[in-house]
Amino acid sequence: MKTFEIPEFYRSPLITKIKSYQKVNDPRKRDMSPTYVDFGPVSFYIARHFGFCYGVENAIEISFKAVNENPGKRIFLLSQMIHNPDVNKDLTDNGVQFLQDTNGKQLISFDELTPADVVIIPAFGTTLEIEKLLQQKNIEVQKYNTTCPFVERVWKKSEQIGKENYTIIIHGKYTHEETRATFSRSAQSAPAIVVKDLAEAKKLSDYITGKKDAALFYEEFKGKYSANFDVTKHLQQVGVINQTTMLATETQEIAEHFKQVMIAKYGVENTKQHFADTRDTLCYATNENQDATYGLLKTDADLAVVVGGYNSSNTSHLVELLEQKFPTYFISSEKEIESNTMIHHFDYPHQKKLSTENFIPKKDKVKIILTSGASCPDATVERVLNQLLSCFKNVQTKEDALSFIK
């Protein structure tokens, strides 16, 4: 796989050493068990796979290239380049300005743009409408386009199945940049609709089976379907694609649900006519991070710490999985850990910050899960580990703790 030139301050000697050890011992990633690192009074289960993915490193390389190649020019990002506060701050510290926030709210008017300006398209991609607007202003769209190749693969699949007359069902969060971009492109090829989860998918399937009056559809799914969507016609052939950072198992459940609905209505012999196989739209990094999290669930840890941006969808799903078994703390950086008595963390479902006292159990030996989302720098993970170590007395040195790595 291609390697990228990203700033050295995002890297971590400790995490690099652990990842190299994992790679040597399991080059094909067949074993998703975590690496156990013992510091004496505290030990860590380090996830088999976490941190910057291919798409994120690609976006960082291109973004800093844009900064370095255009001294004196105004440089804009359509929105957050990735969902990580440290990386986005590094870019704004280098003079990059955001045109929109993560929800699409305009921060700087497009009217202010000139052909001399540089505009970076974020890793999530952008809508066809915005892309056309930039082209009309004679702004070079592709030069600094950081759209993740795996997102583009989803777009290609949606175009393919759209041309085959399938309606496109997108599993995603409707306000997320990537889903907005995917919806825009899908709707060019075919009728399209967004469902956020399996529960909403089941509501949609009630219109396929006729359990619900078709007239109710337009209010229940208001704002989530493409123009001229006809619920009486456009749910006879469907294919499921996804926002690449969603929970992969849920995307698969949603796809299987619609497949079974079509089989029940049209017969198993007619499955291919009414349901498109789209399994290859799942992102490898999302899958591996989530598979590694299932590996963490098999441990005997006392608590879990997940590091990432609070608006990071892929990170939130790691939290969602770990919360099934462990007290889990979603933090953005080491600054959220005051001491062994206080941690400030994020409640993703309710979108609010919480503070928990005495989050570290009073035990002679504490075991902590440590992982991060795909947009979190390894350096941030190491700083979190260091901060957690500072909560304990008489810990082993890193050299001793990692002596098993030759």
C-alpha cells in the first residue's frame, strides 16, 4: 500500500513500535487480538488496528502540499478536512480558512471566492452542486481534492446500480458531509434515499410490503429522499450503499433486511432483479478498526479509552461497541484527563460533555483498553497513554514495558 508524507509531529515512536510488532507477527491481519503492554500497576490492551487510515493520510498529505505550494495565496477548505480537532487546527494555524462548518452551515460566502484562491475538497468529498459552483468561479477543483478513494468507490457503485434501475438506499447520517456528497451523486443516477439505522430501514420496508399507506412516506422521510421520488414505483428494485464510517455490521444487517423483504415479496428466484449486491462498498479501514474492537471485547479490561474527534462517526461506533461491556470514555486528547480522579468525556448519542470522578478503579492492577478512530494521530494516542500512566505510581519505563518487542 502507498505510503504518504505527513508531518512528523503526527507520528509516535511508541505507537509505531507497537504497530510494527503487530505487522511482523500478523502481516495479513488474521488475528485481531490486541497487544498487551504491562507497565506494572497499569497495563494496556492496544487495539490491533487504529489510527490514521489510507484516506486520512492522503488528505493530510494533499492539504499540507496545498499550503506549501501556495505561499501568499488564500487557501480555503470546504469544511473540516477530517473530523479531528488537532489536525484541523494545524491547518487553520497555517492560514487555511473553512468555508463551511461540518453541518454545511456557511462560514464564508462563496461569493468571496476568486479564481486566484485555492480550495481544498475534504476527505469526505463534496456535492456535485458545490463542485459545479467552484468550477463556475474558475477554481481548480481537482488539484487539491482530498476525497478518500474508498468514498469514491461508493460513488462509482451507486452510479453503476443506478444505471441498472435500482433505487439507491444510503446507510448514513443525513447531515454528515460524506452522506450529503454521496446522496448528491447517487441522485444523479437514480432515485435515492437515506436511512440512518436498521430501525429506519424497517420503517422504509413497510412501504415496500404495503403495510403503510404510501401517502405517509413523504412526511416520515421528509428531507431524506431525492426529487420526484415516487414511493409506489421506486422501491421495487433497491441496492444498499453506505457512508463508509458507519458500523459495518449494521450496514450488512440493513442490506440483508432489504434482501429478505424482496425475496418475501417477489420470490427467491427473482432476487437479483429486485436487490443489488453491494457488499464491496464497505471501507477496509472501518472494517478493520471495528474488527479490532471486537477483539478488545474479548479482554478482561477494567475500562476503555477511545480517542478521536467528537464529531467523528467512525470513532463513535468504536465507543458504541466497547460500551456493551466496559465503562468507556470517549476523549479528544490527553487534556481531558485531569488526574486519576477526573476524566472529561463525550456522550455521543446526546451530544454533550460529561465529567466522571474516580474513573480508575482502586485495584492493585488496572487494565485499560486504548484505541482511536481513523482520523486520530498516533501522537495523540501516545500522549493519552502518557497521561494515563501519570495517574499511577511506580510504573515501569516504556523500554521495560516494551522489552518483548525485539
